Amino acid sequence: MRFDHVVEGDMLVVGSGLAGGLAAIRGLDAGKKVIVATKGKLCWSGASAVVGGAATAIPFPEDDKAVWMKAIVEVSDYTADQEWVRDYIENGYAQMEKISEITRRHGLEGFPRDASGGYWRFSNPKYPVKTQLCSPYEILEAFEKELRQRGAVCCERVMITHLLTEEGQVKGAFGFSYRTGESWLFCVPVVVMAAGGCTFKVDTYDNCGEPFAMAYEAGAKMMAFDRGGALVRPRNAMRAGVLDNVPLAGLPQWLGARFVNAEGTELSELMTPEELNSGRLGVDAAITREVAAGRGPIYEDCTCLSPESKKLLFRLKKANCRRVQVEYGLDPMEEKIPMRREQTEQTYVPDVCNRMGGIDIDIHGESNIRGLFVAGDASAPKACAQHPFPGVEIGWAMFSGGRIGGYAVQACDRYGASDVKLCRKLAEPAVFELIQALNAHGPVTPDELKEKVMETLIPYNVNHCDEEAMKACIAKLEKVAEEMLPELGVRDFHELREYVEAKSMLWVALMIVQSEIRRKESRVGVHRRDYPMMDNVNWLKWIGFVKKDGRPEFFTEDIATPYFDVPKTITLQTRPRV
Amino acid sequence: MAVQGIDYEKCVDCGKCYDICPDDVFGMFCGKVYVRDPMGCQSCALCAMVCPSGACHINVVRPKPLPAGRRV
Ligand SMILES: Cc1cc2nc3c(=O)[nH]c(=O)nc-3n(C[C@H](O)[C@H](O)[C@H](O)COP(=O)(O)OP(=O)(O)OC[C@H]3O[C@@H](n4cnc5c(N)ncnc54)[C@H](O)[C@@H]3O)c2cc1C
Ligand code: SF4
Ligand code: SF4
């Protein structure tokens, strides 16, 4: 078997978002030979690259630690791993300072400062903690420069498909370039999996759950897939946020931007009480109604912002602002932006978000496979990520990237080098699997499979569900697998990428529902009609699974509460699901 | 389709859109970019952000039909 590229190193980082970028820099800091393999351009793919300006909830040293602990644990319906939450509260700020220093080195600012020179922080309206602003575009730009200038081996447009392990120990990884079809064999004792989560969206998205699928196949313990939170977004809304066709997604609103009609009347004065109570969906409904009634257009008005706020908004929402300039030929900070409405009724796009499980890790970020470290969205949310607390996801990506990257560095020394000959042998089944896919010439495209998976999962997952609905969903997903997988056709390496993505999405969808059906109560975004109570007496547990005899074997694990006492009660779960 | 296309009157063939697109929506032929896979676009506007000449046009309205025709 001939591999186009065989790369040896100390540490392979899979993915180069906020988590992978910082983990790789930690490896360089320690003088390791770091390889970064990433599906997109280095540092410009995954969720991190599309966030723009973001809320980031990182506890500051002067904050009350007990308040943070309570807020994070409560908002996760008590499922956050309190050891990790404590670590995050104590050490998150240090990672943030490290990122600030990296961005400064490149003349950029990862965390904007206000006129007084302090970090720009906002009070959270719902929780007694503060959220600060962060600028992922600038952080990623600095990460990219850092990795290239300091000699990381950067393998871009390479999709990792398989982890290579022997007796529960990482030996390397295998993947291919979807632009050229070249094969890549990586021989490393340590892999930091930072390849993001899995999202089911009507528009495509490059986080498709491959890190979960390949880690599971290699024997990793998976955790908390029952947290399949769901969202809907207005169809008109640009996915990444603000400034065009979309109710303000936070940032301009925080800064003081408004929606107005041609007469200058504020939209809020025209909104019904119900719309006013429905957040951004209410704003979208009001805009659509006004336009349909011939009272449009409604404008997004950032002209009233202070010069500093305008500058900040432009920096943080650079992509969207630039798009408004190109499509409308206007300056979004100096002219009002008309909200386009192509439908006369408000329609929504259901959007199952990546607030779901991941690869289980210990307090040093290592999975049950020795040498497999996991950071960011790829890790199980029990480690405090991926729950509906604004800003903790990005906070976790950065914190875990830095912290777990540090632990991974130590493991390089512990585990020694990997053996190329062994890796070649371990990669053979992976190669045959992909060859088999390339030999498939059926009529179904991988994109059609993705669509079908979403069509099957989303309606079930958006609604309040019960056992019957879950069983029906599982049966439908199994039927999709049975009927569509043999009919797939893969014509080139781009389609091979989509094929791997579609297959892992199908598997993740099944694992979500199969995990949810086991939780006989309502918690963390899953509201069951048949078990409407949140039951802290019997169900303060995580649900996980691991591959055994070719099938997932499910288990539960009690959640320890060393720092925050959970009330031992059974209460009606009223948190809205959508 | 979410990406509308390239305005060749304005395009300066810098290849930055091809370089950055996370979904590899663009292709390259004879030093010129073309739209390889319009339906693959996720409307992230990164191409518009890096395009020096305002030649990358993106439509943000979701083009695909709702799964099972749902209206929530
Ligand atoms: C529109 C949007 C807005 C958001 N806003 C906020 C917010 O305001 N606050 C907040 O806290 N969180 C927010 N989030 C969530 C947050 O962005 C993510 O939790 C975080 O960026 C995850 O970072 P990550 O590094 O773990 O993964 P990602 O940024 O997703 O990076 C994954 C990396 O892995 C690569 N990759 C994937 N698969 C493979 C493979 N098979 N082989 C090789 N490489 C692979 C990708 O190319 C990418 O480089 C938002 C998310 C989105 C989509
Ligand atoms: S908007 Fe994003 S996904 Fe679409 S073509 Fe541009 S860079 Fe690619
Ligand atoms: S970034 Fe703009 S100018 Fe450069 S190749 Fe793409 S469309 Fe043309």
C-alpha cells in the first residue's frame, strides 16, 4: 500500500478552531513537533470561524467563584461536571490572557477593551455573571500566523477519517485531501481531537460529527448524546448573525442599534406584547408583518451608535458588514439597512444545534484511549461546554484547548514515538473502507443522505417528544440507513468528504435519539411528554455508550456534586425547549 | 442557492475566496475562480470578507426546502 504523505511527529492536532489552534500553540511552546490537520483553511473553518463577534463567559479573578459555579451548574440542569467547572472558573482567565498576548503579538485584539482600557464586559440579563466580548476573527488570524511562523506542520484541506490505535493506545491517524485525493498517514503518540461537534442544519455546515464517529470506532467512551437541544431560526436570517435580514443577534442591540420604519418609529412600538416577549423571533415576526402589510421596509439602524461602538461592531462583524456593503452598496454604520423579506409570512428553519454529547474525558482531558486528548466541542458537554449558557461554549473551546493542550504535551514524553511500520498496517482497513466508498456508483448523493437525516431527526427533535415518537424516529433512521447507504454514489474526493460527513451525521442522529430514549425524565433541553419531571433523586446521571461487539453498549454514570449541592427534588421541568 | 456567483467585471483573480471557503464552494481553473458547489455554501460571508474587490455575491436566504415542509 502506498501513502502519498507519511508524517511523523510528537502530537497531531485535528481541527484548527479556537480549541485546536490554542492546543497546537501549547505544543509549539513546549518545543514539540506539532502537526495540525484541518478540514478547511488553517484556522478558518468550523464553528469558530463563523461566529464573528461573540459573547464569551470567562470568569475573571475578581468575580465571585461560588456565583459562577451555581450559574453554570444550574443552567446545565445540574449535569455539568463540577470538577471541570471549578477548573474553568479558576484557570479560564489565564488562558484568556494567553490568547490576548498572542493576538497582541500580531497587532490584533482578541478581547476588545472599552474606553477605560478594561475588557468590554456586559451583565447577563438572566444570570448574575458577566459576559465579555471576544473577536474570534482576530484570534484565528493570530493563531494562523503563529502556527505558520513557528513551524507547525500545517495540513490543510485534509479530512481525518480514522484514528489508529493498538491496545487502547493512540498510534496515529489517517485521512485524505479532498481537493487532490492524496492520502495522509500520521504517526504520532498523541492526538488532540479538536474537530468540533455535529450540527444538523438546513444549510450545510462543516461540523458533521466525524470526531465522534472515528473515536467511537476506535473504542472511545462517548457521553451525553441525550443533550440534543433544538432551535429554530427565521428562514430569512443569515446564519452567522447580524446586519441583514435578521433580527439583531445580540451584539448591535447591546451596543444600542435599533430597528425603525421609514418614519423613524421604533419597531418596538409597533410590536405586540407577544412579539415583545419572543426575543429575536418576535422581532423577525414583527418585521415580516410590517413588510407584508405594505408598511415596509423596516431598517436596521446602526447610525445612532457612538463612534467607538461603530468601530467595534465593524471589527466583530466584519464578514456581515462587508456583505452588506457589497450587496446593498451602502455603509452599514452610516446608512440604515433595509431588511429584505422574500416571504410574506414568517417561516422558520428548524435547526438542531450541536449542543450534544461528545468524547468523554478525564480531568486531564484524556479519553479512555491513551494518547487521545479531546478539546472544544468534540469533548463531552459534561465538562461544562455545550449547554445553553451564553458564552461558555467559546470559553470552553479556548480554555480546554489551552489547558488540555498542556496535558497532551506531557503525554508526548510519557508515550514516546509511534512506529511508522505499525501505522501503515493499522491504516490498511481504513484505506479499504474509503476505496469501497469510491467504488460506490449508486444514484443517491451524500448530500441527499444528509438532507434525509435532517428531515428525519429535526421534526422529532423540535417537538416535545415521548417514547413512541422516539421509537418511530429510530425506526425511520434505521430505514434511511438500510435503504440509502447501499444506493450511495461517490464520484470524486469532494463527494468522498461529503460521504464521510453524511455517514457520521446519520450515526450521530441515531445515537442522540437512542440516548434520549433512555433518560426517563426531562432535562437539558429534552422535554418529554411522558416523563415531564426533572428527577434529581433518580436521574442525576450522565448517559454514555461505548462500542462493544460491534454495537453501542449504553450505560449511566452518577454525577458527582463536590462543590455545589443539587436539591434532591423531583420537579416539573418547565424550561422551554425551543 | 446561497452563493450567487462571481462578478468577473470586478474580480481580480486573487483566489482569496477559493483559499478561505470552509465548504470549498469555489473551484479554480486557469487562475480563475468559479462556483463549484453552490448548494454547499453555508452563507458565512468569509469570502465576501476577504474579497478585495466586492466581487463575491452571497444570498443569505436559506434556499433549501424545509424538511418535511414544516412550518414551526
Ligand atoms: C453562528 C454561531 C454562533 C456562535 N456564537 C457563540 C457565542 O456567541 N458564544 C459562545 O460561547 N459560543 C458560540 N458558538 C459556539 C462556538 O462557536 C463553538 O462552541 C466553538 O467555536 C467550538 O470551537 P472548536 O474549536 O471546538 O470547534 P470548531 O471551531 O468547530 O473547529 C473544528 C475544527 O475541526 C476541523 N475539522 C472538523 N472535522 C474534521 C475532520 N474530519 N478532519 C480534520 N479536521 C476537521 C474544522 O475544519 C475546524 O478547523 C456559536 C456557534 C455558531 C455556529
Ligand atoms: S459564504 Fe462562506 S460557505 Fe459560502 S461561498 Fe462564501 S466562504 Fe464559502
Ligand atoms: S476573492 Fe474576490 S477578487 Fe479574489 S478571486 Fe475571489 S471573487 Fe475574485
